[in-house]
Amino acid sequence: MERYEPLKIEEKWQKIWAENETFRALDLPTAKSNGKAKMFLAEMFPYPSGAGLHVGHVRNFTIVDVLTRFYTQQEMNVLRPFGYDTFGLPAENYAIKTGISPQSATKTNIDNFRKQAKRLGLAIDWSREINTSDPEYYRWTQWCFLQLYKKGLAYRKESYQWWCPKDQTVLANEQVEGGKCWRCGEQVEKKLMKQWFFKITDYADELLEDVDALNWPEKIKTMQKNWIGRSEGAEIAFETGDKSILVFTTRPDTIYGATFLVLAPEHPLVKQIVSDNAKAAVEKYCAEAMKKSEIERQENKEKTGVFTGAYAKNPATGEEIPIWVADYVLSGYGTGAIMAVPSDDERDREFAEKFDLPIIEVIKDNQMVNSGEFTGLPNSEMRERILDWLKEKGYGERKVTYKMRDWLISRQRYWGCPIPIAYDKDGEPHPIPEDQLPVLIPEVADYKPDNTGRSALAKAEDWLKVKVLNEKTGKIEEMTRETDTLDGYACSSWYLWRYASPHDNDHAWDADDIAYWAPTDIYVGGDHAVAHLLYIRFWCKFFADQGYLPFREPVKTLLYNGYINAPDGKKMSKSKGNVIDPLDVINQGYGADTLRTYEMFIGPYDQDAAWDTKAIGGVYRFLNRCWSLTFTDAGVTTGTDTGAIRHKTIKKVTTDLHRRCFNTAVASLMEYVNELYKVGASHEDLTVLAKLLKPFAPHLASEMLEKLGEDDVWPTWDEQHFAEDEVEIMVQVNGKLRGKVSVSAESVEDADLIEKAARADANVAKYLEGGIKKVIKPAKAKLINFVV
RNA sequence: GGCCGGGUGGCGGAAUUGGUAUACGCGUUCGACUUAAAAUCGAAUGGAGUAAUCCAUACGGGUUCAAGUCCCGUCCCGGCUACCA
């Protein structure tokens, strides 16, 4: 071989790895008994789009791959599986447009993704491939649903829901971005519907409490905390006529300043309390507010509202205060009603000023004023005192509220996991028994949803009818199936556990396998900071409570990688025509090794980076030099081999991989190669180079190791090798560098000797003529500083 | 508006614990090889200055023998969030 031919080398090794199933994880009795530590790594599995891999996938997968190979070379028991998140709208929209079934389009796309992933040389255990739309997989998604249903954590509720008129489906809160559908960008509206929910709020406290201990990026942890949004406060009842309005407040200490109440337009009591002459205006206001899209309600921060004509009694002051309706109070949070304290709340103040409502100061210089019997009390004590007082008088209670709502999971779509429920004649839901799973997705001729808001599943008339045991009557009855499917996030809420025993036909996951492999040690992704990453935590805690999992957090370490943008710094998109196709990069001759190494070198993995069409050439040159050193006589050494650079490089690359500094690890390999080019490379130098290079450029490194006749076991370093005879000491005067002196290695900490040597330096001496006030020789620093 | 990041050469970025600022790569320039080009190899490369030296890590202060790193203030950029009572 005369020159570096990446495509040839890569084809060769990919074939070898496939034939030998090189990356197959050990099966259980063996894995458990060999005494090695386990390591379970995964990327967030991709949605296999028709466009194939993009450079973002490559970055994501390569991070996992570098770590997989690193830990494998360190002889751990490594599990690195792969899968596809295949349910979702693109396949369904494609089916509506072309008539090609989602099943068939998905298969095509997976085949393409697999082929492309293999061309990256990923160290994947292909025997564990999973696919969420495979009946053998979604059978267990349905089983998971039934477990939640049995415990009352899957329930139906009629409520206003985000509805996308274009996609004809309900959307969850986090699928609405700026008032628009996350998929198609259509403006969403609110619609009253009966929907399925998972009761994630039952776990709100634990999800919040356990966040802190996670080895996850602070950014993600903060986002999760904010999303859960725990507020401690009180619920207080305000009497109006024979009714009572419950409000939620985090500031019960300011109750003497509550000069009016505000109800959300959706609040059920509005209709009941409104006075006759206010009725028309209130009805008009509520109707308009509810019609308005949330985005309009948000954009227009100008306060609007209308007086109901009714009054309620402030339990603290005994005063009658007016009840208003305004859309700045949200129906979904707290009780959908507030006590307004314009003196201490910016929004209430704005409202009061606009509608000329009274404002009463209750806190002055941290002391309570105008607060009845509490006047004069320090504000810091007021909170607890008033809470006790409210409770004692029966007006209110301590209460914790969350911003997080229950997880809406029903989707009026065809291409999703069918919800395993059927309805009896009275419309009551019944679970499909576990032994009748999976509820298969029926074939239909037309994938369009019907205009009643039901998915295309409703068109499969035979499928709709099912005989199910009615657990109340004890009889098998003919029922009608649920036509909603599950949110795709449900399918991805348990897939990490399926990897432990992907072929288990009797369980979602095997108890022994899960106990050994899970939780996932390192999980890598660049998306889903709250949604997916919160849902897997929720399911983990739920299944732990049911005794199915021996741990309460699914992911120990989360690496959140940045995006790769186009060379112009903008997001890559087909419409802008600035997309870099990773397969093009490989095929034009760079090969997968260069692509992988470049994406690791591009910058810190957790930062966004712009693709640089030129810079990738530098990485290619680097790999080319590695090849040359090994396969031509360019690098054969004749010089003395102290091993200093070699051992320094082993240390640097190893510690950099532990702290996930992939870019500087590559940089130090480049320095190493540059040095070997200068001084020549020994067999040992080349062996170490190939071993350290293997996580990044596995094909080339394998080729090198084969030539060298060496294994790939991760090398260790010995500090003794990089102890130098002579050490250069920086000489500063008043903190400025004025000279350098060399001393023998054993004198590095000998301050007197160094001082003497430094003063002998002519340039330094010049600065010391005026006399020395102080000499500082910090330990562990090759530096001396004279203060003059 | 709130919270969290960040601001270092022409560019991407290094600097792990307060101790040689600018590693590595790109680009640029020069040289070698070549009929020539590409590729490859070598050298130089923050700014000013003949030099000693001075000035440079967004800006202004501070702490320290010593600050890109710590503290205070200001400006700018990015992300998330957005009337959550």
C-alpha cells in the first residue's frame, strides 16, 4: 500500500467487525462472573427520517462511540446498543401524501440509517437493535400503559387542549412553541376534549428533589426545576354569598393588602356569581378571552378585565372586595383564582391602577402595617403566623402547587402506538387484557384523520370491534377500541431498559439483565431537555415503585451535546441549501475516520459549532501522517527513545477522555505526531499512537495495530518517563517575565538555588538594582517572582 | 422582564488548582521537491518597535507578589423561560 486510502481500509474493517460481531455485549452469566465493571452507554435514539444521517447525528453518535471504545479498550463490560424512534408525524404525513404506508416507509428509512451508521464504523451491538413501531416492541409499551392505568396514573379527563387544525391533533404543552405547532408551525387553538393523561404530577416532588444529585449539566437541571415549578403557599377561601372562592397565593403574609379577587375567564364559578347587570359584559369578555389564542393573550401584556358585580369577604379584614375576571389569571395554575395584592405584586398593581382599584400598603421597612392584629410584626415572622391563624380560623391551609401539569398522551393519529383500551356501550373504558397484547395497528386504505378529530384507525371497522372482559359485569362483551394513539414520548420513556433484554418475549425487560446493565451510565443527546428527559425519570420512579426496577433514576451521567451549524453559522436546513451531508464527506474521499475525528476536534462537545469546510482537511492531514509514520519509512526512528512525549500523551488523552475534552485529546495526538515526525517514531511510539487514536479513528487505528502486531488494550503512563533532567524556571520581577533560568530537576523546589541562578541573569539583575523587598517561589510552579 | 451560559489573534479554539496567555487546527507568507500544478515536507505568523521594551483575554474599577481565571459595576452576544399569583 502506497498511500492512505480511507475508503478501502474502512470497508475492510467494517466487514471484519460485522462478521465477528465484535461489539456484541456479553450475555449475562458471563458478564456477571468475569469480575469486570459494566458500562452502559447510549445516544438518544434517532428518528429515522427519509433524509438519512446528518452531521448532528454523527457528532452525537461519535461521542458515544469514542467513549464506548475507550471503555472497551480499558477492558470493561460495555453495552452500546442502538435503536430507532419510528412513530411520528413525518411518516404519517408522507403516507397521506403518497399512499405509501408508514410501515413500509419506516422500514426503508431504518435500512438506510443502519447502512449509514455502519459506514461511520460505530461500535454498536447490532444484535440489540430496537424499533418502537415493531409490534414486539410496542406490545410492551402497551403493557407499560396498562401498569400506569392499573395504578390510576393513566386517566381520562375532559379539558381544554391545544389543537393543531392542520395536523388535526392534540398537542402537549411542550409541543407548542410560541403558540405554534412544533411540527408544522400552524397556529394552535384550544379545544375542549376528553383526553388521556399520565399523572406525572404525583411524582413532582421526587422528580424535583432528585434532580440535584444527578450528574447532569446544570443547564438541564435548572430547566427541569423550572418546568416542575414548585411553589409553596396557601389556599385561602373567600366567601361570596353562599359560595366560596378558593385562591392560591405564595404570599399569604400580604392578605391584608388583598383589595380584590381575580378569576380566570375559564373559572367555573364565574357564571354562578356574576351579577345580572354585569352578565352581558362578563360573558362577552370570557368568550373572547377563550377564543383568543394563547399567543395573543401573551403578546398583549396590557391588562384587560371586567368586573363581575359580585363581592367577596376578605377573611382577614372582613372587608367586602370586588371580584373581577381577567385573562392574566390562568385557569390551569393553582385554583384559577387569585387574591390581588396591588401593593406587593407588580401585575396586580398594574391592574389596580388601570381599573382604579384600591391599593393598601401592608409592608413598610420589613414591618407589617395596616395588618390588623399583626401590625408591627416583622415581615419575616408574618408568613408562619398568618398561616397558623388562617388554619385555626378555618379560612385556609398550606398548599404546594406546581407549574407542571399532567402529561397529555392521547394523539388523534394513525402512526402511533394504539392505546390498549376499549369502550363499552356506555362509553366506559376497559383495559385490553395483557394476554391480548399487542393491539396491532390495522392496515387502512387512507391515512387521513376524519373531520371528527379521530385518527385513521377509526376507518378500520373490523379492528374497531373487540371482545373484552368487562371487569365490572364479569362478562365478555363486544366493545369499541380506543382510536387514539400514544404520544411518541411514551414509546421512548422505557427503551433504555428494553436494550437490556431486547428479545424477551415474556417481559418488557428481564429482571436480571436490568439489574446488571441499568441504569444507563452515560446518555448522550442534544435535545429534549425537559420532555423526554423528565418522562424517563417519571417512568423510572413509577416502575421502581411497582418493583420492576431496582433504581429510581434512569441515567447517571448525561452529556448534552451542541449543534453543528452550517459554515455560515446558521442552522442547516434544506430550504437554505446549506446542509452538509456526512455521507458526501465520507464518499468524497475523506472517509469516516476523518469525519469522526473532525467532529470531535471541532470544539467542546457541549457547545454549538459551525462546520468549516477547510478545517476538516487539517484532520485528514493528521490521519494521513499517522498512516505515513506506520506504513512508510518516514517515521522510523534511529534516535534515542526517552518515552517522555509518549507517556505525556497517554496521560493527556486519558485524562481528557475522562473529562470529556475530546477536542484537546485530538490536539494532543496531533502534537504527538508532529513530534514523532521530527524525532522519529519507535515501535512503541506507534503502538501507543494507534491505541490512543482508536476511539476517534477506529479503522485506521485497527489497520495500524494489525501492521504493528499489537492489541488495542489502553496504555498506561509512568510519570517517571517525563521527568526531565533540566527544568526551565520563569523569572518574574513584579509579576513580569524578565528571564528564564535552567536548573536541574531535583532543584525545582530549591528556592535559594533558584534565586541565586536568577540573580545571575544579566537582564534580571538590571531590574533588581534598586533592591529586593520580597522573593516568592510558589511550590509546584516553575516560577520565581522578585518584588522590588 | 426573569434565570443560565459566554465575550481570548484574520477564523475555530487552548490555558485542568490564581503562576510562561494565544496549545492544536484553519487561513496567510516564505522556502524545498516539481517542467508546472496538486499533494507532501520545512519555516514564520497577536499588535507596535532596529532593539531593549511596551501594549493586548469586551469595557471601567478592585483584591493579590502575581488575574483570561477571584470580587464589584457597565456594555454586548447566545440559550431557556415568559403575566405561574
